[in-house]
Amino acid sequence: MHRSLDIDFRVIEDQLRGRNFVRSSEMLGPTENLFKTKEHGYRRVDDATFLHVMHFEAGTTYSLRITRPDYVCIQISVGGTYNRWIDDHVAPVKPATIDITNAPLSFSDTTAGAKLRGVLIACKREYLIDHFKLNVDRVPAVYRPIFNSGAGSPSALTLPANPDVMVAADQILSWKHHEPLRHLYLNAKAIEIICEVVAQINGWVPQMRRPPASQSKRVAIEAAATIYRREIFNAPTIEQLAMRVGLNRNDLTEGFREAFGATPHVYGHLLRMEEARLMLQDGQLSISEVARRIGYEGYSSFSRAYSSHFGHSPSVEKRPAQPIAGSDLLHPTPPVQTEQR
């Protein structure tokens, strides 16, 4: 079965007036069998900007026709690929890239079973320039129509996705809390991504082109390492981490070996051990509590792992808790007696 879909950004803009979120089914009809996900729709960021979170599996093959007059679209792809058509130009949308377009009309084809993960931010063209102070003069002339013309450009401006953008996109895709925190958080992250992209454009290096596969992989590995550091107390599995940065397990493992000389599992273990040492040296927590916080079920298993890593038991690092400020007033130190001559 093949479905043809039609989305008009002007309709989304109208639907979001006075609302924070509009489901795709309100504009496309029933989508339960089309997008396998809990949430598929468009979220208001402000009067000139909205966010679309792509985190779904295509239940059937479909073609999507998008009408987007005078909107600049910033798309960060994390996982999955599909083809996008603008006029007679067709280009695959690949992971670990930032694609920026403003074509008034585009088409995309997605096959059944495709798993897409990414973020799309649509922003009014003049608002993007005026509010975020995007310097169009820094953009190569061939891509300037994206920002200075309502007619748009058939070619997408593709930037290398730096780790900060990839991590922000991952945070949007991974955030699980409910409203109103969800709305506030996702909007803040959307603004963060726009700021990162504008800063990247304003600091444009003339040689900047579509990144080679090796560079895209390095960016994904740096993003994965950042996720490990952020989520050290509840680290994702290797399979989860690979999915979140758009790599397969083998590429993730190979990339960690190249970048850090260790597998993702070993890298995560090193981070936990270092964090455990800092907590022990701080002296505020018991050894058992430190073990629990970094993911060990009991004192014994943690002590063995710690001793194997550092060559001594965790008790060697344990320092007495520092006295609370002002406690010397309760237990003053006796004055030193000096001999009177």
C-alpha cells in the first residue's frame, strides 16, 4: 500500500495559533498505521517557529508533498534515510548532517519499515535573519537564496553536524517527561539548535562542504561520548547509544576504539570509576551509596571493580566528611595556652 500525503506549513501555522501542539492526524486523517510512534505532530516554539520531532517507523510506503512558503527548515538527521525532491533535484537525507532548505515546494519518499530519527525546525525566513542576526553574507553565493529570497533554492545547504547540535537533537528525542515540562524543554532545545546553527553559519569557513563519511562518524562518536558523560548514572546500552547517534553497533565500537582506545563499554566503565573516586574523596557518601549511584548492586562487587581499576580498595580514597560551615561555633577549639614569662 502506498499513501500520498500533503502538508502545508500555512495550515500548521494556523492550527498552532493559541495551541502548543497539533497532531498530524488532525491534518492528514488517521495516521496510526502510517507513523508508528506515540507522538507525531508539530509543536509551537513561538509565533514564527515550530518544531517537528521525527522518531517513528514508517508503517507503509508514502510520499509527502510539503508546501512551505517563506519558511527556512533546519533538519538534523540522526538515523534513517529517505529521498527529498526539490524541482528536478533529488538528494538522500543522511544521518549526522544539518540540512537547511526553504524551497516553497518539496517532495519526499519513505519506504515501509524505515526508522527515522531527527528534528525539523521551521522558522520564518525574515525572523531567522532579524531575530537571530544570521549573517547572510557569510553564506556562499549559491546558497544565499535560501535566506534572502522567497523563491528559495533547489539545493540544500548541508553543514557538518557538530557534537553540540547532535546532543541537543538527542535530548529532544530522548526527553520523556510530561507536559508542561515537555513543551518548555523541547522549545528551549529548539532555540539552542537554531543558535548553534546560526553561530556555525556566521563563523563560516569558505572550505566548508558536505562532510565526508569519516567526519560524520567522528561527530557521532563525540556525541555518543557526551551522552555517556551526561548519563553516567543511567548509561544507555551500546545498542541504545548506537541508535541515538545514528550508527550501527560495529561502527560505534570501532569509532570508540579509534577515538579513545577503548570500546564503549570500557569507556563508560572508566567514566564511572573516575566519578566514584571523586565522590569518595568528597567524603559525603558512604562507599555503599557511591556503589549504588554508579550502578553496582552491592559493596563487594564495587570494591572488586574499584580495586582492579585503581590497584587499591575504595576505603583508601574515603575521606571523612568535611564539617558543616559554622560547626566550630558549637564545638570551639580550646585556645592554646602559652607559658607566661
